[in-house]
Amino acid sequence: MKFVIENKVFETLNDMCVAVIVAKGIDNSKKIDEISSMLKDSITNAEKDFENIKVKESEYIKCYREAFQKLNINPNKFMCSIEALLTRISKKKGMPEINAVVDLVNAVSIKYKLPMGAHDLDSMKEDFYIRYSVNGDIFLPFGETNTEEVDNNELVYVTSNDVRTRRWIWRQSEHGKIIETSSNIIFPIDAFIGINDDKAIKARDELSELLSKFFKCEIKTGLIDAKNNYIEF
């Protein structure tokens, strides 16, 4: 299986990159107290970081808002995942615990202030892509039961015609969400060369170490960009 960024994407976002972790053989059935503590610490630190700063104006978020504008996505109407998460935290609304893997990803995402996804590989029958949407692409909103059609030329995470994240890094699907039985998972971390790719690599490496520590799973990592637009696993 491959994870691929369509070459056409780089015509608009030429400096885009994605740090990638593929983890296999995870047991996500148990609560892990150390992960719960890490999540709480990340939330507490982020609350302090944004006490006197608007999230949307911070250095961490500007590059994603600018990218959304290049993609003709209104960042005020459709906040990228990390902006929405940090905005929630800055308002002292916290973050609920979900399951060990999701809580770990959120802890690292909040710490590094980067958008980090998690997608169940066993729910995919074809390669995983970041590409522009086409006729026939559908999306099942998180927590919903009815699918919706996706407009053409919207940047999406997708496998076959099953869109896993709409508007690039805005909102994930019900399909492929990480639950207690999820065992084989891909974690993309979206960033930009020369802006925050160094942070994405640090976040990738830290998350890889923590996944190995807590879940004793098989790990593969990589980085895809305009020069090398796919990883095979």
C-alpha cells in the first residue's frame, strides 16, 4: 500500500510536506494513565501559551490559514484541525479523553501545535491519497450516519472514493476513525518545508518512540514532499 500526495497539489502548495508514521500491531483496548497525564500536561501548557495571544494570529497557525486561502477555503469558516483544537483549549474548554492512541496523538499535536491525523489502515482497500476531489467522492461526517457528496476540486485525504478528511485538514470522517479495536494505523503530520518541517519531524520521531514504548508496535516513518511524493508500506 502507498500513501501519496498528488503532484497537482504542489502547484498550489509547493512547500507542503507530510511527516508520516505507519504503526502496525497496536493494542488500543486499554486505558494508559501515563498518556492521560501527558494529554493533561499538553493542555495546561497550551492554555498558558495562548493566554494573551489569539490562536489564529499565532506563528503556529498563520501558515495553515494562508494555505487554506490559496486553496479557496475560508479559514474563518473552516478552521484547520489544530487551530480548532488550540482555540478550544485557549478558551479553557479542555479536551476529552477518547482512547489511548487518540489521546497520545492529541497530546503530541497540542505540544508541537501541529495538525496530526490518525487513520485506520484496515478500513482501506486501496492506496491513501491527498488529492483534489472528483465526481463520485463521498464523505461520512464524524458521528453521522448519512454520507454527503464532496464538491469537485476540494483538497482531501481519500482512499478510492471514500474521503477521510474534507478540506485538507479540516474534519475527519467517521470511516477510518481510531477506536479500541484499531490495530494498524497511519499518522500524517502536515507541515511546510522551511517553515515548520523541522517541528513535524521532531513530532513524528517523538510520537514514534511513544507508540513503540506504550504499544510495542512495528513502526515505519517517512517524509513526503514535492521531491518524493509517496511512501510505500
